[in-house]
Amino acid sequence: MKKILLALILIQVNLYAEGIKELGIKTNFYDKSDTYSAIPYLYFAEKITFLPDLALYAAARASLDIPKNERDQVDPREFYLKLSGNHYTVETGLQIFNWGETFGVNILDLVNPRDYHEFIFDDLTWSQIPVWSAKLTLNLGELTFIPIYTIKAEKTVYPTADDYFDFVPESLKSLERIDTQKYKAFKNSEYGFKLNYLFFNNLDLSLIYFNHYNRRANFVVRNGKLYTENSRIQSYGITFSYDYASLIFRGDTVQSQDKIQAIYGVDRNFNDNWVVGMQYHLDKQVDKSWGSFRVKKELERIPLTLAFMDFFGLDNDDFWLRPEVSYNAKNGITYQILADLFRDDNRDGMLQVFNEKNRISVKLNYLF
Amino acid sequence: MKKILFLLCYLNLAWANFSADEILKRADEIRNPSESFFMQVEVVSNSDTSLFDVYLQGKDKTLIKTVLPKRDLGRNMLMLEDSMWIYIPNLKREVRVSLNQKLSGQTANGDIARLRWVGDYTPTIESEDRESWMLNLNANRKGLTYDKLKLVIAKKNFWPKSGTYLTVSGKPLKLVQFTEYKEMAGATRPSKLIIEDALKTGDLSTLTIKTMRVESFKESLFNKNSLQ
């Protein structure tokens, strides 16, 4: 009943709001399986300006989970006030934060945990869990200081045993999963900052610190049950971007629990609408490294975009291809078809849970 | 008496020996007010029509907010000195990009974000006739929207008339016409730029300045961390 009421409110807001409204459906068809999933959704994002310096940002999403129907959701995605001064902005409320410069996994997105019910690398913004928090952005010339305080930590949501992309090892899948930790406002808060400096030579450099709960819980077997345990950790990060002769160099590095994760890359836009990029990925937590390559071409005469991504292990079996085609029709409808293709005999890579789990995804959305 | 003074001024202007730097400075002043200003720009290309709100503060800060098409709403762009970022709404993050990246049709990010030439380019006079100067502009550093430009500037009033944008090797990329001069932000300025692919005749974008007004803005508007 509560969900229906929220859905009705969301539809009403959608009818009268003037911001971004999106109606869409994400459909997945899986290889070597009869399983499919379809997620129709409605999303709106609205900005309401009260005073020249004070605005409310609100966004919500309603989605159905077909055929399971277990995760039909109406979620507030954002709800915060933004106060702008000459040299500062203050944002308070339900928010999503993205730090870091590189593409793909976003290792520096430390503030918001994720919901991994769906494909783990699918639409990373969709899977972010918003948090109630306060953020100050203080402009001091080329220096920007951004402290963030999250009132109550939110937990990472893991797939269940019957999810297609569950990443709990096969031998533990049958165990009941238990999470006994409860977070309370202020007692279980998280906090940190980003310090950003734009150097005269166009080097954009940021230092990051965040004191938070572990986003990768430990799975512990006790009394025949599988417990998730989150521990308090500190993360330190450096992120940079540098533009040299139309080549954009990017890098993210984060250290958590004495282990480093890093992604460094370079990309270039060519005059004829080609975008080519490559990245190096390192994760000392699992002691593995990867490379990735992506290319994108926007056609000129028709609004068609072709893209191709290849992610491969440098010292392991990981191999993932993603070809993608999208068409932006003039009436506001976007059609997208993509495939995720994995190596079937992956023995030692991070992606071995996706052995024989290729999929084709068809997405359609209408912006109005 | 007024007519004689006007004639003297006109003759002085026509016969004065201007340096390439002076000509470029005067042409820059025609294109944009020196103070901070706002303009709304429409870009019409073969496949699309886009509308942008553009906020320019001083000589090196530009914020571009996409108004149309609807699917690009919130795709805001910020330029500080030679650095540029685009906020991608569905990723909820700002992404560093280069100035020569396509904005819409034949228009590059830098065509809107960077209106001034002085400081970015070193000009030389290639040739001149009774009506105009032909200037060669060479980029002072890497990473600008274009490496080389050829500009035709009217001697009568320093109005930029047309231009050719070239690669570093001198290969023509785009042909530009500055047209429809009218009163905007306290001076007569070109309100329409026609940008055509130099190799594909007819593949063009029209950039129209719908409104332009002098206005100053908060410093916090020009921060990549507040682009949403």
C-alpha cells in the first residue's frame, strides 16, 4: 500500500514538474539460460528555486522487477537544499557523490555504497545508494575544499542466492545470509573531504580522505550461516586529470586497509567524432591487474553512436567485451542495445563468477 | 564642422597603420564585451537544434548550461583557462574534456566557451586590400580549439567577416562566416556564425546569439565541483 501511494505521488510530481522526466525499460536476455529480466522505470529530477541563492533538488525513481516482482521499488534518489554564496555552496539532504576521474569501476566513489542486485558493472549510478549528508564547497581561488559529513552510514546491498549475478562462491550459496549490524544516525556517521587544486599548467589534482565502513563486507561462516561483517576503515585517495595537446590523462588511486587500488588512463577526441581511450587497473587487495580499451564513434548524418569496450586481465584470465549501439531519435526516445561477453573458462580472474553468463541488454528510454 | 571631423576620423582610421596585434584586439572587442556577460546561443545543425545558456566571467571562466535538446538537459560545461569539464547527468560526474571536442554539429566546445583570440593566438598580417586585412593566427600553445586560423577583418570597423580554421599542418577544417551584426551588450556585434565543414560542402552549423547582456556572477558558479 505504501509503495502504491508513493508511486501515485511520483506520477503526480512527474505530470507537473518541469525538470528531467524519464520513462524507460531495461531488458536483459541471458545466454545458456531461460532467465530474462525486464525493469520498466519512471524517473524524475527537479530543481525548485526558492530564492536566487537557495534551491531544492529532488529526484525519485519507481521501478518494477519482472518477472520476480520481489524488488518493485519507489526510491527517493535525491532530496537536498543547495545554498550558494559568492565563494561557497552548502548542500544538505539526501545526496549522491561521485569522485574520481577514470571510467568504469569508479574506485574513488567512496561516499555512497551500492546495490549489487543487478549486474555488478551495469549502470553504476543506478546502483548507488543515496545518503543523508551535508557538503560544503569552499572556493579559495584555485583551491577548493569540500568536507562531507554523512549522518548515518548505509550498507552495501549484496545479491541474493537466486540472483543471476550473485558473487558468493558456489560452495556457500546454500547458507542462510545474516546481517546483524544496525547503523544509527550520528553514532554510525561517516565523514571526509576532498581538496582540489587546479595548477597553472592545467593539472587538476585532488586529495581525498574518507572515514567510513567497509564497502566490501567480509563474509564469515558461523554456525552454518553466512554473516556479513562491516568494519570501520579509512581511505586515502589521489585523483588527477591533465590535458596535453587534446590528450586527456586521468588517474585515480585509493588506499584502504593498507591495500592500493589504482586506475590510470589516457583518452583522445578526434575531429571526426572518434573517441579512443585506454586504462590500466591495479587492485592490490586481490593482487591482480587489468587493461581496458574503449572506442566510441558518433556518426554525423544520423544520431547513432557506436561503442566498444574490452577489459582484460594482464596477469589473470579476465576477459570482457562490450559492443554497444545507441540511437537518439528526435522525439526524445533513445534505443540502446549492448552485449556483455565473458570468457567461459576463467579460472583465476575477478570475473570468473560470470563464466557462461553472457547477456544481451536492450534499453529504451523516453525523456520528456 | 561635424561632417569634417567625421571625415577626418574616417580617413585617420582608413589610413592608419595598425599592427596585427591591434587589429586582433579590436576584432576581439567587437565579438565580446570585456566585462562578464551572459548570452543565450542556439546551434542549428543538419541533425539537431541545441540551445545553451552561456555565462562568461572575465577572460578565462565560462559556464555553459544546456537547455535543449531535452535529453542533454543538465549536461553543463565549465571552462577555466584552457581546462574544460562536462557534467554528465546520468553518470552524475564531471568529466575532463578537450576544447576541440564536438559540442553540436560542426560546433566545438571552444567555439562557444572561448570567444577571444588575443592571448591564445599570435597574429600576423598575411595580406590586405582596400576593404580588409587577412590575418594569420598561430596558437600560442597546444590544446586550444584550433591550431591555426585565417581571419578576414574589415578595415572600416574591425568587424570579423569570415575565417578558415586549420589543423597544425595547415589543412582547412572549417569555414566560418560572421554575419547579422546587430546591437548587443552595448555595441554592434555579429549575432550569427555559420560554421561549415571545409571538406564536406553543405555540412554546416549555424550558431545564433539570441541574447547577450553584461552581467556579473558569483565565483561559486564557476567551480567544477558544483556543476550539477
